[in-house]
Amino acid sequence: MRIGYVCKYVPVEALEAMGAHMERIEPDESLVSFDAAESCMHANVCSFAKATFETVLSGNLDGIVLTTCCDSMRRLADALRAQAPNLFIHVLDVPRNTGEAACALYQRRVAELLSAYGKFANATFSEKKLFAQLGGTVCPEEGNCDSSLELDYARLHSEAAQPSFRLAKSSSVSQSFANSNQAADSAAWSEGCEASERNADEAAAAPQVNCTLQPQTHFSPTMPNVGIAGARANAEIKRILEAHGVNIAFDITCTNAFRRFVPQKTDTLAQYAHDVLTQLPCARMRDISPRKAFFDHVLPQIDGLVFHTVQFCDMYSYEYSDLKRTSPAPILALETDCTAQSRGQMLTRLEAFLESIGASQTEHLAGQKGFPMSKTATFVVGLDSGSTSTNAVVMNEAREIVASVVIKTGAKAGASAERAYREVIERAGITPDQIACTIATGYGRVSIPFADENVTEISCHGRGAHYFNPAVRTILDIGGQDSKAIHVNAAGEVTDFAMNDKCAAGTGRFLEMIARSLEISLDELGPAALESKKHLEIASMCSVFAESEVISLIANNEEKPDIAAGVCRAVAGKAYSLMRRVGLEGAYMMTGGVAQNPGVVRAVEELIGEKLFICEDPEIVGATGAALLALEKSE
């Protein structure tokens, strides 16, 4: 039987001892939509729950074990039971405490799970099998190692005896707990178990997490060390990090791939249940002090931390905020929606983060370069392949911009980059063999085979902004398809950044759509906003809903300048929230095509209370940064 699971509190080894083939659920990497899930669940249910629904219904699993970590998991279980009644669907109710009574209660619920699975799969449980599954080689001396779960489960409910699944004394349990050998009948024991979840004071007396159960950590002396925390980070994140020469020092996300439980010769199931529950706690547990202690220990030893969250899930938001405020290591907040389209977002954010901490090993493409290199080469080219425009800059050895071009990006990013490359070197009056190095950046950077290297637009905008104005510390870049806020230090190095989600809200595309609704050109939208006489608010930032709202305002005979001003304020509000995430520090600069919209510029300036520095051609800032990096490379 192939049984999936999504939480580290699932007793994986106990189910494997019964013959189950346990599979940690990773959403299908080809998944692009949640059509089946959204027909059965609310659209705003956690995207991981929807992705799991699609994965289970794909037919590759015989069942799934979920936990009561959130309402989305409960809704997922209900939806799966309705759509796949022949599968094994079990929700394990995990206590939020780790004290004696909570461990006993968790043990009882594990027993219920194993009993349910035994009936479904016609399998039996024995502590002897569990002991062997955990790596033991000797049969336990106690605990009815040859008895089936059914016998033990019956004893658990017997009123004539103590529960057979009592917690064993062990050195891994706190001394106060190890010394307490209370004998009570099963009714009193059961009552205590139920009371444990209501006892808020229990956390103070909870046993400490066993040091042998701490997450595996591995620090490399030669490679950049990056940790992963938060919720349900997928394998793609690890692949990207490892492809860039990064050592993953630890992973303490939900499924916690590392599992190591030491088998005990007596009361095997009881001790195992205790060890599973008292792992490094997840954020839902009442006492997370061991988790904080872990971070205090490891954060000074790593170069950066990737903190992953799932769209529509706020369970780890408090922990992220606390770490962001106190961590000595840089932190990247990475949110995904569990679809294949997330890869582009992940790649840009992860590469930019690695570049900002000096840990990036960018992919060398010199072997694919389409033009021969000359020893007399004295120029470099920076190419910024954006979703709307492709921009190119030629720079000489004196760090002077010799020529630049801005062209529209067509259907193929690579073809547009080639055209921009040809046009910019022609405008500079040079030949290809005079180009020492070409660096590509932007949305389509990976589709430019003739570039020597590709670097994220985050690093390039930081470097380019510093070139035009060394006093700049906070940069706002609003492009055709995304928005970014970047904080740089006095050397122009990126210290923090934030990007908008996978949505066109507050970008150039958003403004294009509104301009079309107002029947004016995009170039007219900004100047029209400056003529506004009435304050209007655009409530929705969703491009589709905002367009409907604008149409309603037009139907109410509102003036176009007033509507345009409202739209510009909405875009500025979205941008301001990004800027706040990286810290509001002057001087401020705005880059990208939207920096040429005076309505948006004025609205942003009103929010930050300062003037924005805007260079003569704000669209070439990223390409300029790429050229500067190419110059450093060639030197």
C-alpha cells in the first residue's frame, strides 16, 4: 500500500512496520492549476491543500495520513473522502503540548491510526516489527512484542488494567517525568489525557526535547551554508540552491525529511510516540522555546536562511517577523503557490538572495558565446531582457555609457535580445570582437545563449542605481510584469529586497489595461492624473476587478483625470508596501518604465514624504548594472 503524508508528526515508521510504503507528498511539478480542487474546496483554501488534493486524486496513492495542523487539512480530508471513498483517509489529531499526558494522548491516537490502517490493509502491528523498523536487532523484553495491535488496543480501553501503551521511563525524558511512576486506572488516565490539552500550565512542566532528536545539521567549511525553515519547502528549492554551489545546512520545514528515532527494548511504541511528538516543535506547538534555541544556535553559523511559506498560509508569519528582526543571518521570505509556474519566481528570488550574500556561482555560458573574443576588446555589454522591453547598454573601460537602446520584447526573449545587441553595438560604432564580456539580466536572461553570464535583475538594479546616484539606499522598480523594492548599502550591494507576488497588480501591465479602459494612451495616463480635481479611491488591486471598478466609475460620469489619479495612488500604495518591507531609507530612486509616469511618481513621493531620484532613462538602470558587472568580470 502506498500511503502519503505531509507532516513530521505522522508515525511513518510505525506504518512502515505494518507494510505501508510511506511517501512524503510533493505536489506534481507539472501541476499548473487546481481545477479539481477548486470544484470541491473554496478558492482561498491553502494552495498546498489544493495541490495535495490534485496529487492524491492522480491515482498514484492508496491513501493519505493528514494531521490537525490547520483547518485546510481538515477540509482536504473531507473533500478527499467525498471524491475518493475507496482510499484510506485518516486525520491524526496531534496534541499541541509535549508533556506526559499529551504524549500519552498522542500515543493513544497513534494506536487508533494503526488500528484503522490495519483494518484497511488487512495488516497487523507488533512492537517487534516496529523495533526492527527503527533499526533494532533484538526483540524487546517487554511490551508484548508478538501481539497484534488489536489486542493492545483492547487493553488500552480496558477499565480493569492500566493502559498497555503507557510512557516508558527513559533518559530522553526530563528527570521530573522519569521519576513519576503514577499508577492510575484507565478511566483516570484517559481523563488526564483529555485534560492535558486544556491545561495551559502544562508547557512549563513539559519534558525537554531530546538532544538526540535535534534536526540534522551539516556545515561546510568551503561552501556557502544556507538553512531552510518555514512551511513545506519543495524539492525544487533545494535543487536550485545545490545547483548554485550552496550547502543546505539544515531543513526544518513541515515534513522534516530527516527522521532518526532510537529504538527502545521496552515499551517500544510508547517511547517511539514520545520521540515523534517531542521532535523540534513546529510553529503550531504551544511551547516553541526549543525551536527558538535551535535558531539561536545555528543562525550565527550560516550565510543565509530561506524562509518558505505557502500562499494563503500565515502559520509561520509570526516566526518570520521575529527572525527578520533578530537574526544575525540574512533571511529571504519565499512564498509559492505549489504550481510549476512558481519556478521562475523561486529562481529569481533565490539567485538574487545568493548574490546578495556573496554565495552565487552564476552559470558560465562562455562556451556557447556566438561571437569570437579579442584580446583588444575594450567594451562590455549589459542586456536587460524584461517582459515588456529589452534594454541594452555598451560601456567602455572608463565606466562611461557609450550607447543604449530600448526595444519592445517580442514573443521570444532570445530573439529580442539578439536584436537589441546588434542595435546597441551598431549605435556605439563598434564591432562584436571589441566586446570583452556580455552579461544578461531580467525576465528572459536564461534565454540568451550568447551571454557570458546571467545575473538577476535585483543585483543589477542595485549596482545600476548606485552608478547613477551613490546616495541612493532604497530603489523602487516597477516594470511591465513585476515590482521590486531593493535596499542597498553605500557600496551599491543589495542588503534586502522584496518582490510582488505572481500577479500583474501595480505593474505596467496593470496601467496599460486601465489606460485602455479610459480610451487614452499609456503615455497620457500619468499627465492626466496630475490634472485631477476630485479624490477617488480604487479599492481593488486585482487587474480584472480594478478594470471593472474603473468601468463603473466611467458609467457614473466620473472624470478621466480623477480616475487616472485614483489608479496611480493604488499603484503607489502597492509599491509603498514593498518599500516598507525592505526599510524606508533615503535617498530614494525609482527605475523601470513606470518611473516615466508622473502620476505614479507623485503618488509615491506623497507616501514616502521625499522626492524620488529618477535618471534620464530609468529603463536602462538594470542593463547598466549588468554592464558594470561585465566590466568587473573582464578586468
